[in-house]
Amino acid sequence: ERGLKMFTRGCRSVKLFAKHMKVEEQVTLLKDRVNIACGTPSRIKKLIDMEALSLSRLKLVVLDMQRDPKSFNLFTLPQVSNEFWDLYKGYLDEKVRGGDTRICFYGAISEKDASKVLTPAE
């Protein structure tokens, strides 16, 4: 969320991370209009499943590809990668394929990492 400050003027943003707030508090925050939501794949999926987070107006998904101190990123850390793909297959794939939603990679990603994750267009 910190990296998005320049885009949030006039837009309401919320953090949807387990370590910041209990899920019940996040559900309350999401009752008001939210323009930008930042969170882990697991927490985002949980809030969608609880019908607290709607994807009806979702236009852009930004994937943070920055490496953590151990050099892992979203796709190379197994548990987080699996959680992302569960979220993607369950909720995002249809919207992306339909052209309603776009995926944006934020941060450095090597060609090697990209080729492991991204399959050629069908």
C-alpha cells in the first residue's frame, strides 16, 4: 500500500493482511466503498468467499514481484504461489480472459521466473 500512495489521492485504500487486522475488522472496512485493496492471496480469497469483497468492478490486479530478504517472490514461495493460483483459477481467470481485468507485475521479474509461471497464450 505504501508504494501506491501517489495513486490513492481521492481513492480509499485498505490493507487486507492477516497480521494487520482481524478478518472481522476488514469486513467492516469493506462495507464502505474501497478503490484499492492490498493483501495476500489467501486473505483476498477468504474475503471474497465471505462475500465481503466484491470483484464486480475489478479492473486491475497488481502482483508485487519484489523479492523478500530470502530472495523469494510471489511465484517462487510455494505456499504463497499455491494460494495465488487458487485465487486466480477461482476468481480472476474468467475476468482476465474476458478482458474485464488486467494483471500488472510490479517490481523486477526475471525472464527465467516469468517463463516458469506464464504459459503461452492458447
